[in-house]
Amino acid sequence: MRVIKDGRRLPKTALQILATLGWAGLLYLCWVVGVDSWERSDFSLGAMQGVIPELDPFNERYRANPGLTLFHTVPGLLFAILGPLQFVGPIRRRLPVVHRFSGALFLLVGITSGIAAFVMTLRFPIWGAGQNTAISLVASVFMVYAFVVAFRHVRGRRFGLHREWMIRGFATGIAVAFFRVLLDDVLPRMGMDDFTTRWNTVVAVSFPVLLLCAELWIRATRPHRPSTAPATTEKEPAAPV
């Protein structure tokens, strides 16, 4: 599926509209992740102190494993704060030291979040359909892989490829927020009242939808490369995101 046709990008106006809508949605999803991570971190600290009684089977997993939950939620909070900063063009161009420092921290946080998600998937009782475990494991592995590849490209000064893999890794992580919005806000309004059915649905669609959006944006904003130019001599692009 191609966004660019005949070697041309989308018109500038179309890119600006998509960028505005994308940033609005992105900031909302980061806010969802941030709030959820903060609340679950506070919940886990309370569970460690023994002030939270035994809960329903779904939430009992978090109460019974507060340390592992914190290992996931604290990086998640930093992920929501640092993630958008990596794609702000003026910061990248005018404050390169800030971009490099926050980017290094974000990579560490992203890889940690992916590892934590992988461990939680194995340690926590599976909820819903059996394939949910496989989907969650694949997503967490891909997230770690994307950030490791992004790190390798920036070390090799292949900034265009670094940007693309950062977007893929970020989209995988922020899909958790899209997951929450579908689960709690969208599907109930569509008449899907059974929680387990909603859970199975959002696990199946959240990661593919966010990764598809990321890939479309990558293709729409990918810099042109002359056919004779070597792939290892890319300069940092001035793309909108």
C-alpha cells in the first residue's frame, strides 16, 4: 500500500492536515498512557504497603505483582512524556544536544517498556482468548527490536532509517493507549457490553492499526533519495515528524 505515487509525496496541504490530526491524536494517546501509568503506579505502591484488599480476578493480577507492575508503569509514564519530543522538528534541528540526550533516554525507556511487557505477558494470568498471549509477545518483541534497530541506525548516522524505526517503535508502545480508548470508550458505545469480548477485540486490532498508521506516515514523509546515492550517507531529514 503506497501513499507516494510516481515518486512524489502527498501535497503539502494534505501532509499539514494529516500532521495536525496526527499530533492531536498522538498527544491524546500520550495523555491516556500517562494518566493510566500514574494511577497504576500509585495502585502498585499501595499494594506493596498492603492497603489494597484482594480484588476481582482481572485487577488481582496487578495487586499480586506490584513490583512487576511498577517496572512496566514507571517507564510507561516516561515513554508518554519523552516520546512526542523525539519528533518535534525544531528541537531536533535547533537543540541537537537536547534531542540526543532525550532520545537516548527514550530508547532506554522504550526497550525497558518492551521487556517489561514481555515479562508481564508470561507472568500474569492470560485474560481472554488464547491468542492474546501470542499477540502481546509478538508486539513486545517487535517494540524492543524496533528501538534496537533505531539505535544501530543512529550510531551509523543513517538518520532517515533511524527516524522510521523510532516511529515504528513508538507506535507499538502507544498502541496500548489506543487499546484503552477502544476498550473503555468506543466499543461500549457500539453496544459491545461483554468485557472479555471487548478485550479480545482490542488485543487483535490495536497494534496492527497503529503500526499501519505509522507506516503510512513514514511513506508519506520519506525523503527522496537519488538512485545513485548510497544508502549510508543520509542526512538528517527535515520531515514534519
